[in-house]
Amino acid sequence: MFRIINKRIINPSEARRIVNKYYSTIEYIDKCPVPKIDTGCTFCEPNLPIQNLTKQINNSKSYPWKHLIYLSNNSEYKKWPAKLEFAIGNDGPEGNVIGDLSRFKRDLLDPYHPVLISQSYIENKVDHGKDLRFLLYPDFKEIRINDYFSIEDEKDRNEVLKNFIVKFLTPAGEIPDGEVNNLYNVKDYDKNLILTCGHYQRDIRCGKYAPLIIDEIKKTLEIENLQDSTDVGVISHIGGHVFAGNVIIFKNMSQGIGEGGEEGDVCRVFKSGVWYGRVKPENVQGIVSESIVNSRIIKEIYRGDVS
């Protein structure tokens, strides 16, 4: 399904955003609240050239239909290659999952339903087994391709990935709910997730901001007693180096679903992923209190929703 506006074809995610702009119940605040306390490095900033603050931040991103996040065990995000999709051996001897997915999606995805594919490192999700693991938004699913890294033949691995793309990343596919079989293990992902771009080799600004922001996020979550319900991690380049630091929030909004399973605007946006830019450590406490706790969006740093 797609719309034509002013003779321009737009995808369903962007169409929804335009409708929400005029008919939304989402609550916004203009400014990010100031920090209540200094946790030790709340006001720290990396030594970087002065940032360009003149570029419009609102709606400064693309609007994919879905966001697929590869759960990597590679914690050395400062060494992630600038172009992950071309980096042979990004996943050690197993190869390059991001590269293979990027290569196959060109032929298999519906152009009116674009999918953003990213690599992440989430400390709480490290698993050194043989399964290939993803998070999928706005579906809030954790997906395993069982024993993927045990498949020795490259052609067989490629076929598994192609079938995965068709099944999970196209409108014709059908995402199984709670399916466990010989190939897939699919379950609901029941936590909030905060991801900070830390792709140092691609964008030095994000790479230098990320450790400071992540440290402040972890401390703030402990203060708010949210550390058990919220995972924190690093994500690969997601666009807009001029807007570093870039932070994405996926909030578990199962409590925001009404009768008959209908989702309200707030629920839909926070499940899709709220994208903030020009985030500094001093913004983190405000982001957690307003967006994680109160489900409000902070206008001055809001780039848009992810999917």
C-alpha cells in the first residue's frame, strides 16, 4: 500500500507520519529538562569542532517500514568498519551478516516498504552460541535463526537469509507469533531499548559521544529503577553525522494497546522508535524522565520516528 502526495510516491510509514502530524494525540514538550543531579560526567563533552546547529532537526531522517537490528557479539564498536556492508569478516570467521543482508535485500524487498538494517551491540544480549539473532521493530520481536553459524555451505547460508528476508521483511511475509521450529525461534521482546550510535570509523562525532551518553544512560536508569526493564546498547551508523549524538528509543508500549488490540498514536510511535539527535550527556536524564517514563517527545532534539 502506498500514497501519492503532490505526485510523489511515499511509503506507508511516511504517510502515517503526515497523518499523525495533524491528527495525533502524542504529547510534546519544547525543551529537554535540565539534569537534576550530576552523576559524575553529566556535563562532559568530547573535544570536537563546533557543531552546526543551523540545520533543521525535525523530520531530518528517512522513514523505513521496518527496522531490523542484528545482535552482534562484537563489543569493539570503535573498530567496526566504516562500511559494514562491505567488510568481509566483520563477524569473524562466520563472515558478514550485514553485508549479506544488504546484498540480498536489493532484489527481495518491496521498494514501497523499505527496511533499515543496522548492527548493534547490547551487553545484555550477548550470546556466543551458533544462532543468528535479530530484533525487529515496530513488531517488538526477537528472532533467532537456529544454528545459522553451523551451516558450512555458503549457498545454504545464503538461501536461509533470503528466505528470512521474504518471511520477515516483506508485506507478503507472515511473522510467526511465538513460533519455535527447526529453523526459527520467535518471541516478544518485552523490554525498553535505548541505542546510541557509536560507529566511530564511520562518524567520529558519534563515536566520541557514545561512551559518555551510554554511561549517563546506565546511571540514570539505575536512579529511576529502570535498569531491569531497559536494555542499553550501541548501534551502527544511522545517518546524520551533523546531528550527533544520535539516540533511538524503543519503548515497550504493550500497556498502551486498547480494546481489540488497537494501538493509539503514542503507542505506535514509541514502538516504531523515537529518534533523537544532538544528544549530549546532559540531555539523558530528561530523555529518560520524559520519553521512557512519561511517553512524551522532546521537540528540540526530535528527528522523527524510526519506522
